[in-house]
Amino acid sequence: MSAEDTPRRRSSANDPSPGMPSGWRSSRRGSKSFKRARKGLKRHVRQEKVAVAATRTKRTLRDLAYLGGLGLAGIVVVLLLAYLLIVGVNSYARWNALRQADQANSPEAQAEKARDNLLLIAVDDDNATGFLAVRSDPDQSQIYGIAIPDGAFIDIPGQGFERIGDSYRSGPEVSLSAVSNFFTVPFTSYAVIDAEIYQASLTNQLLVGVTDMFKETNLSDDDLARWENAFNETPTEKVALVPMPVKPIALGSETYFEPQREAVADLLESWWGVTISDTEEVTRVIVYNGSGIPGIAGAAAQQLIRAGFRVVDTKNADSFDYATTQIVVQNGDENSAAPAVETLGVGEVNVQPADQQVADIIIIIGKDYEPPTAD
């Protein structure tokens, strides 16, 4: 078999480059061996280029895959960090909101809020004829007031849903608690004035000299002087005393008034900065008398109201044999009962979730509860 008839092996990129034939026939460019050598050389060059291109392509794809993996991993890490950051921020926001709510409802915070609030009670023959919830804004040199008619029906601690005028029969402290509870604004100071002076103040939009006509008050000497200065120094144009928006309801020969809550809410937001969302965050409480001592539920309700709770009802329990005060949490967890225990000084906490939106906590006053003594 001749060399020309031998099958040619396919070359690869790693094969050495074929050389040109040597000898006396190498100068004969038209010889068959020269042509075969030249074709082989060209084929080898092409194969080398293809191999180099393939190697570069593989390396490029490998580098791209590596970089893509790094980029994807980086994106996953960034997304994970963003998620953890969001969760952390939300958790902190919830914790901070709860902390601020606890601080806002603390006795110290409630006392500070109540400092600029005063309830003027108009009386005629020892009967309350009207209530003026007043706020002094010393920074703006303004005085605001909402006049509540004695026939307005609201929740009165220890008495139920009745005319606010009836609250005064149990003492001005009950009237303070009723107004605080209804407005969700703390009132701890009161002053009693004659009905005629009260009406003249509303008509003239003027409170100058009213402190000299107080018949009774629980203001200290310093606070009395501060309110006297506020009433006498505030310009008339910066005094706003308005009647509480109510809807008259005639029942027989009597006329009662139903408070219009939306309109009242607007006044509270404008003058006291209390919004609907704020009132929704206030813990709602129902107080039951489980000890049998008359008025004990009302006393506990007043104490809770002064501590920032909202009492939605007071009534007798199913029994008067409760030795221990029961605090039943129906909306919330065990921690939400801690302020109630701290306020009352007693209480056995039970968590019993219930599908109702009337109250967050139910408190059954037992024989272990002792109401605070009057200062």
C-alpha cells in the first residue's frame, strides 16, 4: 500500500504543526506532497483557531457563570438583609409603640396631661346644671371649653348610663371620672360655681374673675393662682367656650341629650389632640362588684379612669362571694393586665379570649380590694 493510499487521521488542536516536506522536491511547489503539506498546515491553523476560540468561550462562560453565581448570591444576601431589617424595624416600632403607650398611660403622664384641664361644675340648690370641661394652652395663650348639659347621657362610674347631672350627687370626684371617661382626657381638678356665673361665662365667652367666685375646689394654692392668671390674662378673642354637640330626645315631660360622638371627636382632636386612633388604643374595662360592698365597683372604676383606662360599664357580679379580685383578659395577653393590677394593687390574672369588641378586660372586684383613701 502506498503512502498516498493510507487513510489520513483527523488532526486535533493539540497535534504539532505539520512541517513542509524537505528534499530536492520541496522547491517544486506543484508537487503533491507540497500541496498536501500546505493543506495540512492550513487545516492545523484553522483547528488551532477553533480550539483557542472554544477555550476562550468556555473560560468566558465559566467566568460569567461564576460572576452570575456571585451576583445571585449577593442579591439573596441583600434581600435577606433587607427582610431582616424590615422585620427588625417593624418589631422595634411595635415595641416602641407599646412602650410609648405604657408611658402615656402611666400615672405620671396622666397627671401631667391633667395639669392644664379643669372641670367647672355649675350648681343651683346643690344640683348640677352644667359642666364646662376647660383646657388652658399656656404656649398659645388660649383657653378652650366644652359645655356639657346636665341632661347629657353618658357612662357614669358606679351608676351606669345616666344623666351626667346625676353624677354630682355622688360627689365631684364622680363627675371628674365621668367626664374623663367620656372624653378619654384626664380631668383631676374641679371647681364649683353658681349656675348664673356659669351661664354668664358661656354667654360672654369670658372667664375673668371666675376664680374669685369658686364655691368649692380641689385646686392647690399654686394651681389656683395659675388658673386665675390664665383666666384673667387670656385675651377674649382667644377664649372659645362651645356647647357640646348633642341631639335632644324628648321622653315624656323630660328632655335628654344624646352626645354626637363624631362632632365631639372633632373638638377633642382640635383642642386636646386626641384622635380616634388614640381612643382605640385605650384599654376598655368592665368593672363588676363581686364583694357586695356598695359603691366598690364605682370606686375601682374611678381609680382605673384616673390611671388612663376607659370604663365602659359597672355592675354587680353574679355573686358577692369573690374573695380575690379577678382580672380577666379577653383582648390581649397577660402583660396587658399588669397596669390594672398595679393600679388596683390586687388581682389574679386570667386570659380568656372572647370574640367581642365591647371590653378588653373584665374586672371582678373581690373582698381583697381596698379603695384608696381620699387625700
